[in-house]
Amino acid sequence: QSVLTQSPSASGTPGQRVTISCSGGSSNIGTYTVSWYQQLPGTAPKLLIYNDNQRPSGVPDRFSGSKSGTSASLAISGLQSDDEADYYCAAWDDSLNGDYVFGTGTKVTVL
Amino acid sequence: QVQLVQSGAEVKKPGASVQVSCKASGYTFTSYTIHWVRQAPGQRLEWMGWINAGDNNTKYSQKFQGRVTITRDTSASTAYLELSSLRSEDTAVYYCAREPQLGPTQFDYWGQGTLVTVSS
């Protein structure tokens, strides 16, 4: 049972903005930084956002992260067909023996 | 360039053990922590544990405590995951990922994944 809950799916047409939410609690998002990972079909995850809102070099600024309290969000603006993937939030969690936990995942579909 | 290259696919019988390797290149191996994450078919990512490649400290997820061992060989810049008492539910793709030892948590590079199939 995951402690980071994401909506199962999100969709948009090319050029639109899509927002993915990640709901947690005081033991995880409320205390620790959030990362976001993109997983294209059949490939390894890729780091998109770390430290709540920082982009690694090479990640387009179309991707942005934010956090408020015990929830975090990933926004994708100017949606492209290449953005069709699964997206996972992640954070450390004090309530699970200090485990690192991933969210339930959101499948983004480009219509 | 930074690379994490994992060993090939494995097929194991229930009750057996499996070892997956993760060879690092393109950076100073001992300056980073290696995490292991797995993904069962159609499921979310699941964190298993980490090893500090510098001081050899480890931490394991409570879920796998007693069945998982993570080690490293600094001379070979390689980390290893061993999972014992395998059952069908352990069928998954296993990934290694790198985290800088300083600064906010970020798994910035990942291995290509190793499929472990547990079947009688």
C-alpha cells in the first residue's frame, strides 16, 4: 500500500498543459523533498525533477515541480507526443522505517 | 559519460537466490550511493535499499529485510544486489540507480534494468 497517491491517468492534446498531483503526508512530502521520474514504455526511469522544483541539466523547462504542505505537483506545458509515459513522484518516509517510497504512478496520454 | 550497466536477465526457481550486478563508469564510484529499485509487471516502482559506495553502509527496505543483501566492489566499481528465498512475486525488472552523497536526494542515473523471472 503506497503512501504517495497519484491519479492513475491524465491526458491532453499537443500543446496543452497537464498537471499531475502526488498526495502524501507529514512523514514524507511534509518533511522531505520530492522527486519526479518519467518512465517511457519499456525503459528505465529518468529523473525529471528533484528537490521539489529543480530540473537536472537537459530536462526541458516545460517540466516544472511544486510542493505545498503534504502534496506535490508536476506540470507539463506544451505537451508533446514524446511526453506519453508513466510519471512517478517519490520521497523518503519516516513512517516506513525510513524507506524511500514511490507514488502509485500516473499514465499520461497525448491525445 | 556516466553509465550504469547491469547484468543480464535471469530465470530462477522458487526458493533460489539471484545476484544482479551494476557496473559504474564515467564517475568516481565511491562518491555516490547506489540504490536498487524493482518493478513487477504492470506495477509501480518499489525501493529495495541502498549502499554507500564510499563507506559501505547499507540500508534495506523493511519489506525485504532478511532476504536482501547489497554489496559493492570498489576495485571493480560494481554494486551487487542479492535476493534470496525467491518466490513468484519477485518476478520483476530490477534497476540500480545512482544518488549523489551530498545535496538533495536525486536518482540521477539509472541502469538499463535486469529482468528476473521466478518460475518453477
